[in-house]
Amino acid sequence: MQHIYHYSWIIPFFTLPVPILIGAGLLLFPATTKKLRRMWAFPSVLLLSIVMLFSTILSIQQINSSSIYQYVWSWTINNDFSLEFGHLIDPLSSILSILITTVGVIVLIYSDNYMSHDQSYLRFFVYMSFFNTSMLGLVTSSNLIQIYVFWELVGMCSYLLIGFWFTRPLASNACQKAFVTNRVGDFGLLLGILGLYWITGSFEFRDLFEISNNLIYKNEVHFLFLTLCSFLLFSGAIAKSAQFPLHVWLPDAMEGPTPISALIHAATMVAAGIFLVARLLPLFVVIPYIMNLIALIGIITVLLGATLALAQKDIKRSLAYSTMSQLGYMMLALGMGSYRAALFHLITHAYSKALLFLGSGSIIHSMEAIVGYSPDKSQNMVFMGGLRKHVPITKTAFLLATLSLCGIPPLACFWSKDEILNDSWLYSPIFAIIACSTAGLTAFYMFRVYLLTFEGHLNLYFQNYSGKKNSAFYSISLWGKEGSKILKKKIPLLSLLTITNNEKTSFFLNKIYKIDGTVRNMTRPSITINHFFTKNIFPYPPEADNTMLFPMLVLVLFTLFIGAIGIPFNQEGTNLDILSKLLTPSLNLLHQNENNSFDWYEFITNAIFSVIITFFGIFIASSFYKPLYSSLQNLNLLNSFAKKRGRWDKIIGAIYDWSYNRGYIDVFYAIFFIKGIRRLAELNHFFDRRVIDGIINGVGVMSFFIGEGIKYVGGGRISSYLLLYLSYVLILLLFFFFCSLL
């Protein structure tokens, strides 16, 4: 099957005809193309499915032969300079190709129904197909210049997709923010590529690694300059994978449609930064400062992402910060040299996070059937209480993905995250403590999302769908409204996220609210809406259609079983697994031994510890949120907790404000960079207008006044002019005479 490699160049270009044909159709036959718009989903899915099958065959070939295939052709030749383009098929590109295509196919199938109501349906599939093409081209690139070309194409596609609904100010601002933030990292990446070419004289990866290692070994290169170039290369990954401090674009990217969020956060844009660091790891591994920096940035991002997810009320933003934290785990693993663990977690996290985002899209889709198109309500977890009875399939899928991301065995992320935690204990106990603590935070904020969304909570602010006023009850789910009757027994209640946009955020509210225990037995009003251009009546949020549920069920299977590729098995006295066999050439390149034995006792011991931390986080989340949706038999618990709130109010309030306000990092950037640059621009403008222009204009004004003065000196007598001339000459002669004496 070696001949199959000769056709691997089609991987990034096989899906390209779809956007070309759609664009040509819109240009030549716009009415017909728009009328038949739903048919374009089929070729998009079909072509990407063929690429997925082809990538899978290549991966099987990789496992059987453990080989690397590269084909290049010259693009530009000038004297000693030669720019070559080509494709590289190795374990890293094979794994990423399968990941991109599988998630891409699932998201495209899901999008066909999710975006069916949108008038820009065709434009969506053009962007998505080109996005997949760009990412596939990135992972199969054979040199740094080619990577940079596709790197920028991925950034362009993300700009278009995040700002897909560009008529909304929030969406247009979000795509601009993502574009500008990524330009910072991309500029550093370009400088690093040029600096590395100046040192090595090559853009090809294998030549680059060998030459740089030889130069370091022979001490023929300035180590500080090589470290600087490596850091600039890493800065591109910092921006693209939303690592601290260039992570600020990631939560705002949620303004795009939910399928876009699933694709960006699972297998495309944010995975590009992890891919770049993994691709360049043979260079970074010989520079200890860079490896330590990668690990440091990773652990900071792990903790920061988890803390910022604690108090978000938008379901997609909570998942976005979760992605940021998990990407930090991958970057930490790469910084520690755990190449296999990082790629393993990239795979398991991609399928679990794609399931979470598609599940959130299903929830939003169902909520919009009730509240209409209103992101402030359809994506706000404050309005989502008690959905588990009405969307049971979505609830089950979301719960499994949540358990996986928390690290509950035997789900996918358990195997990969625990491997990273085990390696962190060997690297640095401090990093290990932070990573394990963040695992507990992950369990807390993920179950917070699940409980607020499906199990319900004391929702004190909601929509009055029945159109009536002065109802006599307070709701503990989505379907009621604030009432007027006051119970005789007033209790202070814990309310963690029942806030409005104009209300000060706090963990605890000092107000006293009223509850009627019969609210669960109230008959919910029916809502009449226009759905799929037909009038339907929904008494509660409907479950998503089958074309949206099917991709979620496929991702459930991945979430349940994809972790098996990293479970070691015994072969001829050696513990191996499918992932290690696939990564054998890469592990050899990184001077690692793929035949290392696996210590099951140590793994199980550490796993028990991490699972205990995870269950502790789940317990804390349930303790905070369980009383809010349980029956009213827990009034004593609420009273006792509320009496003790003053003890923790300041601490928890500060944590909440830190999390809800995004760690004040956006505020700092707004003050220091935006306002600072504007002040600097105003200062430059003042200096240019008043100083530079002032000098030039001053010379002109002085010339005018001197001319005016001389005009009145002249009397028309030549003798007077000669006397004045001779006087000037005499003065100059005397001046030079005295200067010569000195």
C-alpha cells in the first residue's frame, strides 16, 4: 500500500471544489443556487467523508510501517535560495487529519439542520469547507513557509466565521478582536521563521532540526538569538491556542453560530497552536528555557481558564473558558516533554468538547423555540432550569461529555488527563498541585453548567410567557414569574447566578424571596410560534431534530471509547497501545523510547487521587446548586448556610467578581493598550501639529516679518547701501580676527 502516499496531496484540496462551485453558482445563477441551497450540504459532507476515509487508511499504513513520507517540489529557485512546497505524512499529520475530518463531518451534518433557517446558509458552508481545507493544508505542510500560508488562511476563516452574523455589533467586534489578537502572535511567528532561516538556511523541518542541533552542539550559533527565535515561533501558538496572555479573543468568539464554536474549539483553530508546538518540539526540546516557558504558560492558562469559567452565565462562554483550561493542560504536557500525553489529550478533549458544544447548540435551538431569537436568554443559563425532562437525549449526551471532561473513568478524557497529571508530579510538585487542584475546579464548573441547565435552580428573573401579570408564585424553573404573595416564613436563599445585566453580581443576595411549593404542579402555558415556516405549539422546549441528535450520538460513542487507543496492552513483555504504535516515528525523532513499560500500580494510585479530587469538585457544585432545584424540604439547610454567609462573603465575592469580569485582563488591556495607544497617538499628533509644523510655519512667518522690516530700511540711496555693506564686512573681519587670536 506504499503507492497510497503518492495521492496524499489531495487531502487538503479535495474539499475545495465545494466553495468554488457555490461561489460560481451564486455569481452565475444566484436565484437557482439559493433555491437549491439545501443540496449543497451533501457534497460538503461527502467530500470531507472521503478525506476522512483516506486519512484513516494512511494512519493504518503508519501503524503497520512506522514510516514518514514527504514529497516536495520547487516553487522558486534563485541562486542559493530555493523555496519548496510539498506535503508531509507522518504520525502527527495523520492523527490531526483524522481528528479534523471526523469532527468536521459531524459538525457539517449537524449544521445542515441548525443553520437551515438562516438566509446565509450557503455562505456558512462555503466558510466551513474552506476552513477545513485550510486546517488540513496546515497539518500536512512540509515546511514553515507553507505552514505560515495556511496559518493565515485559518485565521482568515475564523475571522469570517466568528463574524458570520456581521450585522450584530457584538459579532463584528468579536471577529475584529480575534483577528487583531492573533495578528500579534502571527507577527511574532513570521519573525521567528525568518530568524530561524537566517540561522539554518532552510525552512524544511528535518533540515531545520538537524542543522540547529548541530550548531548548538558545536557552539556555532548565538544561543540567546536562537532562544529568541524559538520564543517568537511559540508566540504564534500562544495566540492561536488562546494561551495566556493572548487568550482574550476566545470567549468573544462565541458570537458566531454554535457549530462554528464546536469546530473552532475541537479540531481546527485552537488545535493549530498545539500542532505547531508539537511539530517544532524537536527544536524546542534542546532549549531548556523555551521548554520551561511552554510549561509555565500552560500551567498559568490551566488555572486561569478554570477560575474564569466559575461564574459565567452564558453557556457557550463557560465552555470556551473550559477549552482554554484544557488547552493549557496540553501545552503543559508539551512543555514537560510529554509529547504522547499532549496529543492523547488533544484527541479525547476534541470529541468531548465537540459534544458539549453541539449539546449546547441543541439547548439553544430548543430555547429559541420558546423565547425566540434572543442570545441574552437562549444562551443564558439563568433561564434554563429544569430542561432534563424535555430534552432527555441532549441531557444524557451532555452529561456524558461533562463526566468525560471532569475525568471520570472510564470515559475518554480520564485516560489522557491522568497521564498528564502523572507526568506533572515528575516534572514539578508545584505544577502538579496546581494541575490537580484545577481538575477539581473543572469538575465544579462543568457540573455547575449541567445543574443550572438541566436540573434547574431558583430562577428569580424570567419571561412571562403566559402574558398574565401579578401571578401568585415564584418560579423555580424557566416557566414562571415573580409573584406577589409572601409566605409567612421568610428565608434568605442562596442565589449564585440569578442576576440581570444591570444588577451588581454577588454570590449571595440579601433580599428575601418568596416561594410557593405548588409551583411544580402549575400547568405551563402553551406558546404559539412560527417554526420551519409552519405554525406549531410548544408547551415546553422541544428536543432537537434527528439530524442534530444523530451527530451527538456519534460523538457519544467517541466519548465513551476513544480513550481505548491510549490504554496499554501487553505485547511480547512490553506494554504498548495503539497511540504509541502510531507515534513511533515521532517518539524516535524526540529521542524517546516507545518500549517503556507501563506501571499500572502507579497509574491506578494516582488515578484514585485525581478521581477523589474530581468527586470533591462535583460534591461542592452539588452542595451549592442542589438546594436550588430540590424540593423545599431543605429549608433548614438554606437557613443554616445563609447565616454563615458573612464569613465567606468577601472571599467568595472577590472570586466571583474576578471570574465574572474575566480576571480584569480585558479591562487592563483596554486601559493600557487601547487608551495608552490613543494617548500616544494624540501626543504624536500634538507634536506633529505644534512642534514640527510649528517650526516650518515659524520659519515662514519670520521670513515674512524680516522682509517687512527690511522693506522700511531701504531708502533708495546707493551710498547708504554701500556704507551698510562695508559695515557688515568690517564686523565680520573683526569677528574672525578676534577668533584667530583666541
